[in-house]
Amino acid sequence: MLSTTNRLETNKQNAIAFYRTAYLGEPAKAVAQYVGAEYIQHNPAVRDGKQGFINYFEEMQRDYPNKQIAFVRAIAEGDLVALHTHQTWPGGDEYVTMDFFRFDENGKIVEHWDSIQQIPNKSANDNTMY
């Protein structure tokens, strides 16, 4: 059995691997490796369940094969992992995302929430979004 510290670190690494695998074009593989018995989706643009997730990311890969993602930070607490990412899309659009994943007692992802914001060309301050 993993210690709490090891479990949190494992969950962070699994959340990153899950997201990276799906984002870069292998959502069915991501689901098979990292998702539990259910998958509850809170993003209104993505259908609920495993197949809804797979369909969404297959469409994204087909329509935007050259998109990129960088994982800026990962934070874990209890059964939750938060990821802060930087996405670059074809045409130069850049987005900051915040994703939250809930893990079950077996270390599998069972629920997801997210928020996305386009990085503007101008800012009222000199701070980055990271």
C-alpha cells in the first residue's frame, strides 16, 4: 500500500500522463490506462462518460493535430489533482487551463472539471498567467 505522500505523487503523475496521452491523440489508450469504472465529466462541451471523452479528444486530434501542451504545475490533495497547463494551438492561439481530477480508491480517475482562458495579447499588469 502506498503512503499518502507516494499516493499523491502517483496521482499527480497519472493525471499528467492521462491528459498528455489524450491531448496528443490517444484518448482510448488514456481511458484504458487511467480511468476507473465511471467517468463523470463537468465540461459542458464534452459528453459525459468514457466514450464522450474519447470522441472529444479524437475530434480535437483530427482537427488540430499540431496543438501542444506544457504542464506548468500539479497540486494534489486528498483524492484530487489540479493541473495548470499552457496550451498552444495552430495559428498561435495560447490558452491557460486549470483541470481538476478526482481519483477513486484504486488510483483511477473518475471525475473531471476544467476551466480554460485564452491568453490575451494585452494585460493590465506585467505578470504572466503562470
